Amino acid sequence: MAVKTPFEKIFPYFSYRWRYFDGEYSPYAPFNKVTFYPKDPDVEDFFKKGHNTSMVNSVETINLQGIDKGGPDVVAVDILYTESISSTVYVLKTIEIPEAQRGDGFGINVKIDKRSFGTALPNDQLDRQFDNVPLQAKAQEITANRLMYGNYVHKYDQSDDLAIEVNVQNLSARDNGPAVKTNRTYDVGVAYIDKYGRVGGLLSQKGVEVEGEGSAFKTDFTYLFRPQLTAKIKSDAPSWAKYYRYYVKDVSDEHFNLSAFNVYNDGEESDSNSDNVYLQFNSTDRNKITDDTILIPRRHNFDGTEVIFEKQSRHPVLDIENEAPDIVKNQVNERSVVPIMTFIENRGTIKTAATGSGGSHTTGPTSVGDSTILLADESNVLFTPEASSLNKYISGQDPDETVVFDVASGSTSSGLSDQTIDVSSYGERLALRFQPANESDNNSYKTSLLLVDSITFLASGNNSKRNVFKFDLGARIDESGSVIPGSGLDKGGHRFTAGDPTMTLKLYKLGLSEEGAEKLKGSFFVKVPRDVVNNTNITKLPTGQTDFDEDGKVTNIKELNFETEPIAESNLDLYWETADTYDVETDHGKVNSIKWSNCITTVEPTNKKVYLESRKLLDKFNTVEIAKGVRVTTPEARYAQERRKAGIIFSGLYNSKTGVNELNQFNMALNPTKELEPNYGGIQKMFALDTNLLTLTEDKVFKVLADKDALFNADESVNLIATPNVLGQAVAYQGNYGISTHPESFAYFRNNIYFTDAKRGDVIQLTPANGQMFPISSRGMSNFFRDRIGTASKLIGCYNGANKAYILSMQGYDPNDVSIGSETIPSETSNVTIGYSMRTGGWTSRYSYVPESGVTLNNKFYTFKNGQIYLHNSDTAARNNFYGVQYNSEVQFIFNDNPTFVSDWLTLNYEGSPGWEAVEIKADQDDGVITGVRVLDDTWFLKEGKYHGAIVGLQPVYIVDPNGTPDANGFYPLIQDGSNTQTTAGTKGFFEKVRFRNSGTTTKELFAVSSEYYISQS
């Protein structure tokens, strides 16, 4: 008894995946070509059991060699297993990699000697061919335990001008095993892969301008040894490609294999030129054939040698019989001869000629070679019993026969018509022979059996009854029913008259023997055209029967192998992934073997030519079928790099409690995307807020619900509902503000969010709790921001937790922009940093530092510059020293207590630490009149805790122009006395600007500043 192998009735496939140190898993590697090698063909076992018993997997041990261990961050490799009957992938075993061996470049070898199942992996992992991690993204955030990117770029630009050359190679290492199906058209595509495993679009070469090129390739009808596809890429690889992989499209539908062990002529057995033949198939194959089936012969051995059909010959099914037709039964070799009736001598006379009804007949004897026998009732005994026996035989062979032999009566023979029945096509043929009563007369009178082709019952002479049976004879047969040479009677002299040897005419039913009947059981019969086309060495389908000996044992099995032509082709544009991944640097441009198969091929042992290609176990109709592949892909129309401005893409789940880490999984099969309204511009910033995702686009702010969705009521109120979607409804905040293109301006603290809208020249405060947005730039600084924010290249926003202020650094703006005009600030450059106080609700400070970014941590404010971090508001650091540069602290005040009158500003007073100096005192009416305005002697007088200083300036000295001409009143004009000036008290103007400076490096306070003035009288 044969030992069952572990994968006997399985088409197994293997792959692997990596586990990284942080618990993440890689996508599956491509699955290998099916590991299936059939047993050696056993035609006798096939014949006995009625199916291809060699079409089972003989593999006992599977060795997986050279499995890639990955890089140093890979800590384990899962060996994966699946079967063609299942879409479930199992972990067969996990191989932990010792730390010293991680990333060492050596492969792993695994031996598998039993079929076992480990953990079943989620089905979505099979669809995860790669992780679509964006190439670039404007926004990134983590919410709902997932990594999210917004306004992202994915896919690659690649040329569609693929040039590829497809061919086949012969696998001679082992006769029978996996291969590509012959006589099929395949389309080979290629996909390039970057160094991170992202797969580009599938490319194929449809239009062919160079002979021999093109993705489409049709395999020949047969090959020497098993065929395998090869490909050579002749075009250049994209610049971003590190690897590439082949995919094969096979649109053909299923085909079936059938074997006919008996083939019969559609006519007499000797008719070797019949137009059609009957093929006898096992009834287990009945479902493989319909009236529309086309049969294609592949091999036969009817001539005693193995004959392979070199080209396709199509034989349409003309008829299908579930029971053996009579024409087949008549040709079965295993037969028996059974007597059914006898004409005795006194029941008739042999006649040798007839002229028809009413004609005369001449009395015998018979002659050798006679092909017609007439037996006449001249004694008026009536042939009623004989007619009844013949009628019984005829109705048993053809129940639909309408002619019934009847003696009948009439005035003369002319009133009776001849009754003729053709019995040549009956399943149990009628035969006759002359048999002497005495065996001693056998040598002279006993004839061979002769087949009867037709019987006619007629009336002769003026007889009023049918009284003559006419038998038209066919071929001679032996005692077993087989046709033998010669025709007509082989002996003559039979008369059926007194004085001659007593003679009988015996009729026999030539039927099937028990062996013959058994031969036809469990079969169905298909009629097909006999002529073979396209094959020079084979012109017709052979006929013949498998031979048995006297004991019923098979002595010579005749086998004619067919396959069915696929009825239809699939219109799906599906490409199956192949087993290997190739390196662009080392393999591109060379002939690559494509390890992919869609059938199990058997070659003829002697000439090694392909003749049997199986898809199913045992070649049965409903058994396990080989898969064309485990994973499939399809070309994407107009594949190119794409920026999803309003799109969000998110990863798989992360849960530290359960050890799940899918943050590297961006599985497009799960549609991990969310699209916002594109009319509001691209996403610039995302921020996780109260389990939702705050999303700021250029012109709008949204709250995207995470792990829930919104149900809107008629009054526009919202109810939250559970949903399996990762991201639900995107709810817009009221107000036509966005973050423009400056996500760096975003800052959040406690219940408020701050950002800039450069397009509208505003700085916005958003309070998510009530959904209110307010432009804080309008608080005394509208023109300032309007004139500068639009031209800034960077708008760095951060929150100073120490001072409770929103810090905004406008960098790279144009200080000479026409919109600024004369409204400049002291020492203005292209960068300015200012602060908004939440306590005072206004813009309170301008700072010397220009940060790259800033953050508050544990109520301490840090900024970054040139890659280094700096702490602000430190009591131990030098004051106003930023990034190693010492600055002066300055404060500017504007006095305009009585703005409708010109005032004389006389003194300055301040409360605070000593050391402050007034470096600029300016009134709007001083221009060209009073210069050098300052505190007298730059000296402050301390009195009652307050510092006081007199404001003085210089004004020109005027004298009488000695050369002048007096006016009408007699006054001479005044002129300036050269450069002479004189000190004057105060300065004059509608308002006064004063700038205080402190150059110290320690803390200096300034509580209050005031100025004394009076309404000018001049």
C-alpha cells in the first residue's frame, strides 16, 4: 500500500514576513511557485480507477532556502503558508534571529516535512502588497491611535515606454512538475519598487514597434520538457527604482483533460475512413463536456508507439450519448452469439431468384458467394410463428420500428406490398447460417455465420399471403462475432427439399458478452470529426479498443489524450504576482526566469515532449485546483505621482497594551484615506484635539471626527454616532479663515489656538470649546499685519507659557513694500518677532530674537536656533541675550493726551530701576525746527521714588540780516546765524514719541512713564 505524502492532495505555497524590533510587521514577500510534483504516470492504474491517479503531490519534504533575514532591525521571520483552496494565510513557524546574526546578509534555510497550521493571519494582510507611506506630506499627526498625514504626495512618475522581450526556457531538471500552460497567450508586466518597498504602477508593452518585443507572448502547442516564461527588459529603469518584479496575466478559462481508451468508427468496424468517430470516456468526466465543447488531441499510442500531436487540431463535439449507441455496441470486441430461432426443412423451400410481389422464384440450390437467401412457404404452412419471432427480435432492438411482419391475406399477391426492415444498425446484430441435422454433413453444408443487413417479407406468384422471407447478407463473422475475411455464403448446395441432407437455417442474435457489456458500463460517448488538421504526421484520429486476455486482464491499453478548449476568456485585467524580486543594479537588462506556473505538466517519458497539463488533483472535475497565483494586481490608468492636497491618509492601529503596532501599515486595500472639500485649498496643519482631528486648510478650519460620525438634525444640531470608519464627518468651523500656507504659525495652549491667515492679513484666535474665531490682529495692529504678513516667507508661531503670550515671528517680509510706506518701526529689517498677551488682550512686545521654532514645556519656554535649544525667561542668564547675541532692551511710548492741540512737552518721568535712558524723543512738529531733543545732561533726578528729567533741544540762532531790505513796516528780515544754536526747553507737537533703552544685562524694571506738557501758545 502506498504511503500518503503530507501534501498529497494539496497545492502548497510559501512566503515569509519580517517582525521588527518595535513589533511592526512587513508586508508578505511574494509567494513561491507552487511546490507540486506529480507521481510518475501509471496508465494501467488510470484505466482501472477511471481517473489520473498520478496527479497527486509526491513531495515528501520541502526545503525553503535563502530566506532573506532583512536588516539589523528585523528580530524574527515568520514562515507563511497557504493553499490553493484557501485565501487564508497561516504562520507555519516563527524563526527568532539572534542579535549577533541580524542583518548579516546570510539567508535562512527551513525544512518542512508535514502539513501544519499555525496562527491564521487577517485576510487584509494578503491584500497589503506594500505600504503606501507618502513620499512627502505637509501635515502629520497621531489620533485614534493611528499615524496620519495630510496634503501628501504618493506614487511615482515613471515612463510608460516599457520595452520587454518575453520568451520561454525549458526545465529539464525534473520531467513532470509546475510549468506554464502551452497554447496560451500571456501578458507579462513589470512593476518597479523603491528601496523602502513601495511598488510603482504596473507597466506592460502593448504596442510593438520592434519585432520580438512586447508583453504579449503565446506559448507553442507543445515543448520539449516543461516550459517556463522568461523576460528581458530592454528599456531603462526609473531613477527611483531599487528592485523590480514581474506579473503575469492569464485570461484563459479552465480546461479539462480526458482520456479515451476505446475509439469507435461511426459506421462499420471496418470503416476506417468514416467522417466521425465515437470516443468512449469515463462517466466521471461527464461534466467536463458540453455540446459546445471543443476537444483537442494531445497524444495517443494506438499504433504501438507514443505519438504526440505537434499542433492544435480542433474537434467540435457533434453528439453526446450517455448510453452506448448501437453503432458502438456493434464494434465492441467482446461479443457472444445467441440463437433466437430456426427454420426447419419442412417449413420452407430455398429459392434463388425473385422478381418481387407476384413474381416467380426458382427453387435452389444455394451457391458459394450468394449474398441473398430466399426461404419460401410453398406448402402453405404459413410463416406466422417465424414472423412473430422476428418481430420480437426487431422490437427489442428498435422499439420505434413501425413495420411489423404480417402474413396477411389478399386475393392475389399483387394486393400485398413487401415489408422490408433494415437491421444492419442494430446493437445486437442478426446473423444466420445453414446447419445440417447430422454433424457428419457439417464439412459440406455448415456455413460460417453471416450478418443480416435487411429482411424482406413478401408474397410470390399468385399467393394471397406473404410467404417468402428474403435475407440480404453482409460480412462473415466468427463464433465470437468478429468480422472475418470474405463475403456471402462460404458453402452452397442447400435446397430444403426431400432427398437432400436434412437442413436447418438458424438465426442468431449477435450481442455483447458479459465482458463487452461491462466494458461499456460507466461510460459516455462523444462523436467528433475524425480528420486531424495542422499535423503532418497524423491525419486522422485513430480507432481501436483496449485489449484483454481470456482471463479479463488488460494486455494492451490504448489511450487517446484530449484536453478541452476553454469556452471563454476572462475580460478582467488581472496580473498575478510571480515569485522573485530582482535587483535593478545586477539583474536589469538580463534574461530573468519568471517563476510562475498555472498547471502541472507531464512529459512523455521517451521523447520528453509535453502532452498532459493538469490543473486539478486526479484530473477530476470537482477536485482541488491549482491557483494562478496567490496575489493579484491590476494596472492603474494614468499612473503618475500625485499630490492629494485635501486628502488624509492614515496608518494601522497602535495599541501598546495588546502589543499591536501597525503604524507602518498603509494598506490601500483598506482605503485608509479621507478627502476634504478641495475648494478650500490644501491641508496645512492637523492637530489632535479632544479625540478629534483639527484640520486647517488654506481657507477653512475643520473638525474631523475620529472613530465616530455625525448625524445632523433638522435644526442643524449634531448627534455623535459610532462608526467603523477611522475618520468620520468633517465639520467646518464658522468663519472664513484658514491658515493659508503657513502651518508653522500654529500654536495651542489650553483652550485657545492661534494661527495666521496671510491671505487675509490676519492673526486668528480659535476657541474650539465654543467654535468661535476672532482676528486678534485687529486689536490695534490691523495695518501692521496687513502690510507685512502677506510678503513674509515664514510665520513662526509658538506659545510662551512663562509670559502667557502667543509669539509670532514674521520672517523674510519686504520692509520696503509700498503698503508699509512711512509706517515703519525703529531699525526695521525683514524679520520681526512680536507677542500677544492673553491677559491684556493686546500686542504688548516686540522681541529681538528670530527663532526657528518654539515650544513650552512644563511652563518653560524654549526656542530653537541653528539646531540648538534655548531657554527664555531665565533669571540666571544675561537679560536680552538671545542666541549668544547681546541686545539692548527698548520700550517706546506715545503720548497724545490732548491730540487736538499742539503741546509743549517739557519733562519725562519714570518709575522703575535706574539705568534707563531716553534714546529718542520726538514730537511731530519738531521737524526742521528743534533738533537734538534729549534729557538735559542725560541726567535723571530721583525724587520720591520717581526719576525726573528735563526735555531740552537745540534751535537755530537768528540775527538781523545786515544786507537785508526793511519791509514796509521798517523791519529788517532775520537770518540764521550760521550754525549757531541755542538750547531750548521742551519739544513741540500734537504727540510725543519717546524710546527708552536699557543696556544692562540684569533685570531692569519699568513700571510707569509720564510727561509734563502744556498747550503751546506759539
